Amino acid sequence: MTAPALSHSFVTVDGCRTSLWRGGEGPPLLFLHGAQGVPAPLPFMNELAKRFEVLAPEHPGFGLTDVPPWLDNIHDVAYFYLDFLRALDLRGVYVVGQALGGWIAAEVAVRDTSRIARLALAGATGLHVPHAPTLDVFSVDDTQMADYLFHDPKLAAAARQRAAEAHASPIAKKNRQSLERLARATAFTDPHLHKWLHRIDVPVLLLWGEQDRPVPVAQGRVWESLIPGARLQLLRECGHLPHVEKSAEYVAALQAFAA
């Protein structure tokens, strides 16, 4: 079976013209990206599109999406996605958040799960865990960061090359500026988030690479302890980007969780 292709369009929500990749058939699955954005559909999206209608927007301030005047912190992005779900009249949504996107997804879910069926967080930032701190990504450049993202040295080398080629691009600069706006002052944490994770009342899967260096597995265990009924699943020989490094296992885990 050939996976349906995702097509690109723009939607405007809260006055923000938003870049959106969308395609597939089935219940809606909203993928919230990490710091790298979504410049093009990745293979795992096409696989998921065999069973879901995949929606992969770029966050306000990232990629081809506008930098709206109201964008100041991670809470603004959470409220934006609540409005996004309402504007597109999406219900029974499977929300999947990667790293920064996992933090955003959690901030959305503690506020309102009425349109969410299930929640999957992969290598999510957002929690302050003193014994296993999040990597200070602002202390390394984009090419150095590649070494932290992957367990497989070949994937890390390829990522270094891509980062070196894209470093001076306007999109890379824009993404970096937005990331700094959302996460630098708080070191990728919301100091109040841990108090409200008990409000998440939908099934939650926590996917973590065993060799995740930016967000260690110990953080995943803290998430698991704070969200009622959450389950932590580890992917072996995998770093911070399981949707890239272990794409088949990542997709299988999400499909099993949805079933």
C-alpha cells in the first residue's frame, strides 16, 4: 500500500498564517515538532498517514509560519493550538509531541483535553529535573548539536552536514530566534507545569530513546510519575529523535497505542 502524500497549505488562526502539512485518512493525528521545524514531510508521517489524517503545522515563529505579535512564551503557543483545534473543528485527536512539541502538547492537555483522544510525548522538554537536567542547547551551535541528537554516529555526521549547510539560512535564523524567545529564559522548563500534569485525563504514552542526551530518560520517568496512568516506553540504541532514528519502531509504538 502506498502511503498518501501530505500536501502543503496555509491556515490562519489567531491572525497567524500557519504552514501546514496535511494528508492521509482516518482519525486526526496532530504532530507538534521540535526545534527543527517541519520543512518537509518525513517518512514516518507518510507511514502514519496510512491510518491517520496527519496534520503537521509549524509553530508560530517557526519555518514558514508567521511570527505573530502575541508570541511571548510557551503558554501563548499552547493557547494557539487550542484555537487551532477549534478552528479546524478537530475532535478525537491523537496528539504527538516531539521535544519542544512535547512540552507544548503537555501545556495544551493540562488546559483542555476535550478535543484530544490520546497523547504521546517523545523526549519532551518542559520539566525541571535537577538530577537529570535538560541540555543547554544555547551553549552549542547547530553543527555541534547534531552530535547530541543521535546515537548512530552516521546519522549524527549527516545531521552535522545538513546543519552546516543550513546554518546561515533565514529559516534557521528565524527558528533559533523563536526558540530563544520561548525557552531560553526558563531553560526549557515551565516551573509550574509539574503541579498540573494530574489534570491530563486521556491515555498518555511517553516515548524515549534510551540514549537521549538532551533530555535524559530519567526525565521520562518523572513525567510518568506525574501523569495518572502514563506509560513510559524506551527505544533501544536511540537518541533524541526517535521519529528519525528508529522510525519503524516509533510508528509501530504509536499505532499500537492508538489501537
